[in-house]
Amino acid sequence: MASRILISEDPLETRIAVLENEQLVELFIQPSGRKKLIGNIYNGRVSSVIPGLEAAFVDIGIGRNAFLHVRDFIPHSSHDWRFDIYGANGNGEEESDDSNDSVIDSEDMGESVGMDEAIASPLNIADYLVEGQSVLVQMEKEPLGQKGCRVTANISLPGRFIVFFPNAAHVAISRRIENDDERVRLEQIGTNLTQGENGIILRTAAEGVTQEDLETEYNALKARWTVIKSDSDNNDAPALLYEDAGILNQVIRDQLSPQTQGIVVEGEGAYKKIENYVSQIMPEFRQKVRHYQEAIPLFRARGIEAEIERLLQRRVWLKSGGYLVIDETEALTVIDVNTGRDRGGSNLEETALATNLEAIPELARQMRLRDIGGIIVVDFIDMLSTRNQTVVMEQLQAALTDDRSHPTLFSMTELGLVQLTRKRVRKSLLKGLSQPCPYCKGEGIVFAKSTMVTRILRRLEELLLEDPRDSISLHVHPSLSEEINTNWSDYLKELSSRYETRVRVVAEPGVHLEGIHESFDT
């Protein structure tokens, strides 16, 4: 499927939009100054062992103890719990970081060579860990709400073609590589490389790659692990030993494919990083990297800003007049399909089927865009026909094949409810861009302070672009004014100098947290 990657980096945040057939399907947002934690490797110290949970809490130096379950501690190659590629990292999934923010790309999960199915036997955490013990772990899930982060001792180091497992002994081939001869070739290469000493997954991108290139990357990943292991021996716990690739490199690494038609980058620094990285990993794509330097910001010019606004709304309209309602709760997310103004069918059953089928590609897209994880329940419009129900389930399964997190789909219930699970490794887009609303005691949401600061500063620059004046003032909630004037004063000065205009962000008591009032002097 033809794809395009749009990247925008400014002093406020880095944003990456992935388009398929010119339609936005994935969005990654990382505020400036906030580092990604997923994939980082730490030398941790066991703070406590909880036999009742068969887990331990590990101090990794981030202020909140990490959760380590016994299944994530036992090496996958051990006799107690033999490695099964479909069980990697708990459920065999990786999401891009923001894809891809997890450790392994589920799109590249493969079939292990010469391995039996996983055999689980009773495991007691107290047999393996004691309080005060040092343990090498990797961040698997970021803290979510009241839950701390989750870590694993089954380390993985992802590359462009290979995922390297220092504590395993297996060779696996991406299940997306379907050519039998190519699978045999890659299996032989992988076996020769590992010699049974460690494990690897040969990713989808490895298809057709020469043995020399695969060996080069394998040796680089193995050398990286040697350095990490040496650092762990020389640093007292807790300590950060390795930081995974930044969001720019990570998304390019996992999203770049022969179907990628272009990479458009806004921001001088980001352009240089991407140009250098692409030249290293896929030099043939160098000519597809373009530096965007137009006056109108990239995301605004391409309509991405409007898409982001719509992603924060509960209701998603369909072309027929039907709509989806998406509600995220602490336990699960519910997606409700409604006919709305759609009356296109000759009878209720026909209308229900048509609306359900129209809703399927959109709800699949919304799950990817909003990065909804955990348990998801879809309430389709009731259909009496078993055949129609089968058609809907088949179409839904097909629509989910492009999701890099590979949701697990369950059968439709008698009430027309469909359950699926999608791995959650970080906050959904909605949770990341919002906070509980102080006006309604947490029953609703408003934009988070950081999001509002970004919106205010962007609005200020838009006004300067559209209608330059001698002086422009934005009147906002006092807490936002204080945040901007304290921490973003240099940015205001830079805008003032660039547009030769006096700019001010003024506290206005009584203004809503999301309110922005403008005033001008000619």
C-alpha cells in the first residue's frame, strides 16, 4: 500500500504522521524535552519480591518502581519456559513507536525454527530473585495512570533487518515473508550467524537482503549488547545503560518500506537527522527525503491539524450519515456503531449491514490513529442474519491486517458485541493530549496544560503569519500565562524578533482553560 511520512519538528514537539493512500493512519507525538522510555535498558535493583503476584518490584531509577513478572524474568531459552516466538515479551507484540514504542515489531513476529510450542510450568518468583539483587531489565510498558511501568529481563535489540535476543537461542522468520525459498535462505543465514549462542528474528525488511548486509547488522547488534553488558558490570544499580533510538529514527526504521513514496520533513534539525539516517540504512531512499520550507506549517497545509482536532472528539462521522462513538474507560474502550442519518437500505437488516461494513475500515483506522490499547468492545448494529454477521466478522478481520500491533479478534456475541485486544504500551493519543477536567470533577476532559501551551504558541505564530501587527496579545488562563512567560519567554522573544512585532501572553482571570482571546494594536 502506497505510503507517505510527514515529519514536523519545532521547539514545542516532534510529530510524525503516516499516510496510506493519502489518508492519515498513524500519528506519533513527542513533546520537546520528554524522552521515550520504551526499549531502554536498565541495571535495576530488586526492591521487593511479592510471591502472591509471582512478581518483583524493581528500582530502575525513574522515581517509581517497575513491575517484573516471573514470566518476564525466566530466559526464553531456559528449560523451565522454552521460547515461543508468539509469546515474546508477554504476547508477541510490538507497537510502533511508537510503532513503535515497544521492543519487538509484531508485524515481524515469525515462526521459530526448530522450536516446540511454549511449555509453561509452575514458576515461583522467590526461587529466582531476592531483595537487593541486581537485575538487567528492559522497559516494556510505560507507566499508565496509577500503574507503574513493566519491564522484562528478556532483552531485545531491534535493527533494520534483525531483532537480536542475547538471552535466547532461536532463529525466527517474519511471518509476512511468504516465499518458501526465501524463508529457507534466511533460516540458513540466521542459523549460521547465531550458532545457537543467541536468538534473532529476521524482520520483513530482511527479505531479499544479502547475507553480507545481514551479517553486518547482526555483528553491530551483538557488539552493542557486549557494551551494554560491560556497562552493567561496571555501574551500580539503579542505572540507565542504553537508550533506544529516538522517535525520528525509530519510526523511520519501522515504517520505511518499498511502498514509501516520500518523506517530507519540516525543521532543519529533523531534516538533517532523517537525511543522515536514511542515507545509512536505505540510501536508495535518499532522494525521497524532502525538506519542507513553506511559510504555512506542514501539518496545517496538509490538513493534519484538523485531523488531530477530530481525534479528540467522541463522535466520528461516516459518509453515509452513520457514525461511531468512541469512549475510553479505565478498563476498556467501547466503540458504538450507529446508523445516524443513514437510511439507505430498503429494510432495517440491509441498512444495518451496510452501515456496519462502512464502519469497519474507519474503526480499524481510529484504533491505529488513537493508539487505543487493552480490551476493545465494538457494538455493531444488530443483525439477525447469521450470514451477515459472518460477512462483518470476515471484513473486520481483513481490516485489522494492516495494524502493526495485530489485534486479537474474538467471535461476535449473541448481542452483536465483538471483543478484541490490542497491546497497550503507552497512553492512547486521547490520554496523552488531555487531562481530567477541573470544571466537572474529572467526569470529562480538557486539553492538558502542555497541549494548551502548544496551541497558544501556534495560534500566536498563525496570527503573525496571517496579519502582522505592531502588537499582538493573547489573553489566556492565568496558569497558562505563567507557564508560557516563565518557561517559553525565549521563544516569545524569538517570535517578536522574527516578525518585528511586540507579542504578549496575558493572564485573564475567568478565562476557560481552553480559551484564547486575541487583541491587536495597529
